[in-house]
Amino acid sequence: MSTAPQGLQQDLAFMRALAEGGVSRHQPQFGAAYLAAGLCYGAQCLFGWGQYMGWIQLSGPVSLAIHIGFTIVFLAILIVLLVRNRGNPPAGMASRAVGAAFSSVGLTNCVMIAVFGTVAARHHSMTIWLLYPIVVFALQGAAWLIAAQIQKRNWMCAVALGWMASAIALGLTIDGPFYVAICGVSLLGLMALPGAIMMRRPAQHD
């Protein structure tokens, strides 16, 4: 009589280990990419805010080169990470689900660039374009909320709420001087910091 329940428990334990194992193996790689993105684009936003406030004064070409340089550095790091982990796809249901959530958000971000970019250009409105980062922040919050529910980690839920709160803060300051500063601080605190945590604590659970 007790053989069936015991066998069922073992099967469930095996499925849980299978689902969570992929996360612990591949989370550091995702964390590295997330850390790089947060540092590069967070620094870029704070650099731009320093220019906006008049603390950093550079010629147009030099300023443009520096802003492009942040993206070049990130893309270089991303290429290295992709090459290093080529042919090593995530294993496990949880890992694939989390990866699908963030991949879907990334693709949606690309679509939103086209939508907000074309509308902003047609109406010659910077305010319309500044709505795009707000959407990105909200979608990041949604992806982290999915990850928190799948992996049962409280700190991921806190990150999700942080993204959503930052999206609201951007909406409230969209025409003010602190908009870019909020972007920079949020990218460092909600992207770079969680990326570092995922690199150092891949197997820990809250």
C-alpha cells in the first residue's frame, strides 16, 4: 500500500530537481548579461543626466561617441557570453519558462521601439518617445514577477515591484529633470544588482 505513495513522492522529487537544475546552471550566464546591461545603460543614463544638468560639458561628436560607446561595450560583452554558452541551452521546465518570459519581453521591447519611434517622429514629440522606457520598465516588472512565481524567490518579487514602481515614477517625471536620473538609478539597482546576485547565488532559495 505504501509503495505507490512513496514512488509518487520520488517521481515528484525527481521532476522538481529536473525543473530547478537548469536554473541553477544557467542563471549565472543570464545574470552576467543582465549585470552588463544594467551597468552600461545605467551609466549611460547618469552620464546623460550629468550633461542635462550642465555638470558634464562636451562637444557634440564627443558626446555622441561616448553614448554609442556604452552600447558597443554591452554588445561586445553579450557576444562573448553568447559564444561562451553556445550549444548549451537551458535544461529544465523552470529554466525554459523563465527564459521564455524574458525573451518574450525582449521581443516586445523591439516592437515597442518601432511603435513609439515612428509615432514620435511623425508627431515630432519627444514626450511620446519617452513613453517607451516606461513600457520597458513595466514589462521588466512583469517578467520578474513571472520568475518570482516560478522560482519562489522573495527577492525576485521585490525586483518586480521595483520595476513597476520605477515605471510609475518615470510617468510622473516624464517632462522633468529627474526622468533620466530615475532611469539610471533604476537600471543600476534593478538590473545590475540583480544580475550580480544571480551570478553569485545561483542555487540559493529564499
